[in-house]
Amino acid sequence: MQKQQNIKNVIFTDQKLSGELNTQLSKFRLVHHNHGALHTHDCAEFGICLSGNGIFSVSDKTYPFFNGVVSYIPPNVPHIGQNPANKESEWIFLFADPKCFGSVAPPEDGIIIWNEDAVSLLFMIINAQKSNQDKGVYYRSLLDSFFVCISSHASFPLPDCNPYIFHKICPAIQYISEKYIEKIRVKDLADLCYMSVSNFSQSFIKAIGITPMDYMHSLRISMAETLLHSPDLSITEIAYRIGYSNQSSFYRQFVKKHQISPFEYQKTLGIFNANFV
């Protein structure tokens, strides 16, 4: 049974690891819109998305996930996963003690990546930690290969920030994660953190690097990226599902991030949407 300590809206979780290699394997079917609270683990977390799609927020960054995506979250890095409303996804998670890793240092930052080699290696790691017939030699060699693989591909560095400031604004981050499809005011976020609007806005930028509203738009556009994988949803419907009341606002924010329209983005995925309006 894992114990949790809730401090300023971040849940610090002590995972119950076992065996000679200090690991724990879990399979989750994530059926809710919001996968729990913003949280950290006292160990490393490896994940494979088996089905579904959504967004994964790691510290101040948000990334789309879908079938075949692999994640690596170092110890003590805040993160949270979310599905589109009324959708579900399925994951396998391996929690592991970094003290039992091999000779290759793991990335210091959280990584969300779509790479077939990384998926194959992680499944092999999961099987190796189950059998452990050679006292972890094979397990550690696979971990070395996995870390080399994910480090050589696109990674997403997390900014250095004052942990105290980050935890002060965590109630706002949690609120945006849960309510991003609704109308959000900066004053309401500041009130959640018991701060003035000015102090809150300055603290948020100092901790995250962007304004609270830019963070909300980033979250919405990341969710849109997952919905754009479906050819059955119109652009108007996607805009509505992620919190925009009109197409023009959605287009403006999407182009700001990607320099192309949502429809053009779908074309880069090889998806033809007959319902793009």
C-alpha cells in the first residue's frame, strides 16, 4: 500500500517496491477525465501507453500521448495525465529504484517519446525484472540501452526553478489541469494560491516560464493535438471540446504554436478529415 503526503496540491508518493531489483509493475485503465492529482514518486517511473490518447503534463510542460508512446519520469518530478472527456486510455507502468540501474546515467528530465525501439526495450525490461534469473545483469544492460535510446531522440528539458515557488503555485496548475475547458480568470487562480494577482503572475512566470493564460492555452492545444488524430471530429468540434467558443480563437492559438493550421497539421499525420470545418 502506497502512502501519500499532500503538500500544496502536490502528492508525494512513496511506491512500495519489492524484489532484489526494487521494482513494482502496474497496469492502469485510466477512465476518468483527470488521472488523479499532480503528483511525484520517490522512484523512477517508466510508462507505455497501450491504447487511447490524451495529454501528459510533466512539471511545466504538456505533451500529447497516444498508443505506443513511452514515458520516463525521474524521481520527484511533478506530473499528471489526462484523457479527453468520456474517453479512456490504458498504460503499463514500471516503478523502479535508480540505485538498481546500470552504468548509463538516466536523463535528468522527464521524457515523452514515440519510438518503436524504446517500446521494445521497455517491454524487454519489464520481462527481465520479472524473471531476474541472473541477479539483474540483463535488466541493467537493457536499462542502459533504453536510456541511450531515449536520450538520443527528442527530449523535453524541464527548467530549473525554485521548488518553493513551484509548490506555491501548484493549486493553480492543478486547477487549470482540471478546468482548462472552462473560462478561467487569473484572479481566481491567484485566490487559490492566497496571493495577489501581481505576485501570483510574477511567481507563475518565474516558476513556469510563461503566463498562466499561456499555460492554459498550451494545455488546450496539446489536447487538440491528440484529438486531431481522429478523422471523425470536425475542427469546430475539437475547438469546442478543448474550451474555445469559436474556431478563430483555436486557429490563432494553434498557429502560434505550430506555425500551421489544425487542418494542415492533420495532413502531416497522413489524416484526411472530410469534416474539417
